[in-house]
Amino acid sequence: GQSFITAGDKSFKKMGTVKTKFIQDLLELDIAPILTDADVVWLKDPRPYFKRGTYLTADVLVSTDCIDVPADKKDANGCSHVNFNTGVLHFRPTDAAKAFVQTWKTKVATSTIAWMRDQPAFNLITHEGVGGHSLDPAVSVPNDRRGTEGHRMVYWAANASIRLGVLPNWLFGNGHSYFVQWHHLTHPEDGEPFSVHLTYQYGDTGAYAFGKRERMRQAGIWRSDPKEYWEEGKYLVVSDEGSQVDFSKDSSSSGETVGSDRTAYRTAIDRHLREDKLRRTTIRNALALARSLNRILILPAARCYCDK
């Protein structure tokens, strides 16, 4: 039930032990598994990408919680302070990977610390023997090609016992880079993502745990609704233009762009509050109108300036 997947539940921790044992069994069968959390959506096959260039030298490939796409594109430890996310993992059946998984499994199974689930354990072990957060390079990549396809850095991890590749956060998106930044739409030249992990989702509770599903619906990647969901009933639509503040002529900043300087956060907060005020009024009025007309309200798109 719902309590089983709650992070603080002992069953969730036990599931991490089962997960690591399953990976271990697959590696012993000489299988190179790709493992993902249940809230990962795959958009295309990543296997050819995993076999290109420097990634071929890696024992393990892992995704990241980093939301800074420009820093990750530089591929120079700009995201080293952020946790790896075991929601997307690829192991190769090397001796180094097998030894690592054994250590990982033992850490999860024997720790008495409540939060020592598979992901925290993975991060702790990979950073053993590392001074600070930055890992040491395990391959040589020309500076002018670093971070490009086939030339992503692979690092020594876990006391230099494994070669670890970190997957780019714009191609293996997290909940922020995909749903908040919409990087794949604003920068289509960077390529279509392989997957998106519905992290950075706030507000879901045991009584209403459907926020991730609604995010997928909004992005057009939830395909489980019956045809009737979209085609039956009468609807009321509020245009995005009518529910959003026009900042194009905002004298307090450079038009639609918030900026990234030291004072930009003030503009972001101001816009967030102004947008929120208009949106609340719009939705209140639209709900009243939809109810009086016996129609289903289609909510306008929400813009985000302060996401938490």
C-alpha cells in the first residue's frame, strides 16, 4: 500500500536491499542492466548512447540531481556538490562493478541509520577516499571537446575502485530541468531527452499522491488516460494570455528575461507574487463560471519564478 513506498518506512529500506541483491544477481549472469525508478519515463532507447566514446570505459553510469544545465554541460565538476540519483543506473558486469555492488548491498542491509537507503549509500560509497566532493578524472578528454557527445568525463569513484560516468542532466532529465526549466523545449538544439525522472515534486501526500501524474499529463507524456477523458464532456478554457502577467514592458527588468545577476532573485520573487495574485483571481472566477455553466475547467498553464 501507500505506506510501503513512504521514505521513512522500514519496508522502503528493505526494498533497497532487495534492489541491490537483484543487481548483483544480474551481474553474475553477465547481464548489463539498466535500472530505473518507477517514476522515470523513457522517451527513447539509451543503449546506443551508453556505448559511445568515453562511456564505454565506465563500470557504472548514473544520473544526477543537478539542476544547473550550463554547469553540467561544461563537464568540469560543476555539479560535484549535488547527489547522484540512483533512479537511472547502468552497470556493466565488470569485476569492479561486482565488487562495488557487494559493498553497496552490505551498506544498505546492515546500516542502522534510518535514512541509509540505496541512494544515500551509493553516494557515500562513491565518495569514499575523495577530498571534498569532486572526483578525479579516469579518462583524458580534450578541453575543446569536453562535455560533448562521446566525450563526457568518466571519474574514479569509491576509493578509485570503479570508473563512474555521470549522465547529462538535460538528456536524462530530472523534475526541474524537464518540467520547470523545460530545457528540451527552450534549447531543442541540445537534443531530445532519453528519459525524465519526476524528482523535485513537492506537495504530494499519502491522501493525494497524484502530482507526478498531473505533471506528466501537462507535458503530454502520460498516455494511460482513456479516450473518454479527453473527448467526453463540455469544457471551459481560460487562455494563457489572460491568466499571465505581461512582463514584456516591465521597467524593473529587461523584459521577459529575469536575468542571473546577484539581484535577479528580487525580480523573480516580485514576478512570482504578481503572477500568483492574477492566477488566483483568474482560477477563482473561472471555477465559479465553470460551475454555473456545468462545464469542466481546463486550467491555464502556470509559469514558475520561485519553484519552492
